[in-house]
Amino acid sequence: MSTPETPDASPERRTLRWLLGGQIVLAVLLIGIDLAPGLPGLVSPSSAPELDAPTRPGDQTRRYRPTAPSNPGPGVSSDMPRRLVAEITEAGLRLRGAIAPGDGARIVTELRAAAPGTVTLDSPGGSVSDALEIGRFLRDADVTTRIEDGAVCLSACPYAFAGGTTREVAEGGRLGVHQHSFGESTVLPAFLATEDIQRGQAEVLAHLDAMGIDLRIMGPAMATPANEIYILTPQELSDWNVVTAPE
């Protein structure tokens, strides 16, 4: 006499278990993708000095917290805005704050209305695509860009700064570069995610080249992980055409 098949062994139950297992694996992958930008700091915290430590040639890498764009370290003002804001100053117009997604179009609208001759920047970075959008507008508007004493222009910010037809960095200003992530977290095969990064890097390279920046700047940028920042020396700023020579 045959034994009736138990419910757990039925084809329907097995199918449901496979579906549930697949959903769990997908959920784990999604969580991993969302946490990826912060993993360098979680798995291998940077041993570099904090941002407020002075730099010198050969000692230019400082700790940077990519998960907190408006507060990446003690070397950045504690009241740094979480989104980029345009402020009228005696020198012209100042862009200050982290660069959040969507800031590009909003700031370009404000810049178009204000039509400043000089734009100063004080930003620890943020969205690469928005920084590129701002940089392209600044070039089209024939604007001078400047980083003042005590201000920073880190991570994505240099791509906006590069848009200036004349570019100046004060003695106490700091400009720094590192690796970037591109795009939003999404469910993509690994090869497509790699293509997204490659397209982003190609756009950055084309932008810097169009702005007249020596692409040697991408050497330290690509060699410095996201949880650190490489502060350029005055000599590098000059040699790589990040600042323009006085006329």
C-alpha cells in the first residue's frame, strides 16, 4: 500500500520554497548594493589623518566619510548645508554645501538669474552628475571660479570648479579628489553596473579635458579610495592646469 505524499513534498510546496529562497537572495543583494558606498569604511576603516590635519607634498591623503557628504570629517565646517545653496557675497556669488541629486538644475537656474562674474565654492562634494552640470554652465557663462581661504572643494566639487574660465585657489583653500560611484542603486547584472561606472568615468574625463584640466589629475583620483581624499598641492594645482596662470 503506497504512502500518501506529504504536503511538504508536493510540487507546489517545493516551488514556493524556491521562490521564497530567491526572494531572500534578492533582498540580500539589494541590501549589499545599498550599503556598497559605505563598505570601504566599514570593512577597512581609513588610517589616514583627519581632514583638519595639515598636508605637505607626499603626505596629502586624508580621511573622508563618503556616507555623510555634508560632514565628511572635522576639517569641514560643522554647519555645512546638506544641499548646495547660492549666497550673495561681496565677491559675487558663493555656492556652499554638499551637492545633492537635483541640485544641478536648481543651481543653474539661480546662476542664470544672478549672472555673477565670480563664483566661490565651499563644498565637500556629492553628486557627480550635478557637479558636471554646474561646471558646464559656469563655462558657458564665462565665470571665474575661486576657492577662498578656509574653504574646501572636495570629491565631486572640482568638476564644478573646473568650469571657470579663470580658476583660483587661495593659499588656505583645499581642493581634493578621489574615486567616485555613479548612478543610483538598482538591480543590475555585474557587467551592466561596470558599464555604468565606465560611462561615468568617461564623462568625467571628457569634462575635464574640455575644461582644459590636465588629465594627470585622474591618477591620484583613481588611486584614492572613496573613504579617503587626496588634497592637491599648489604645485599640482598649477602643473595640472587646475588653476589658471595669471595673465
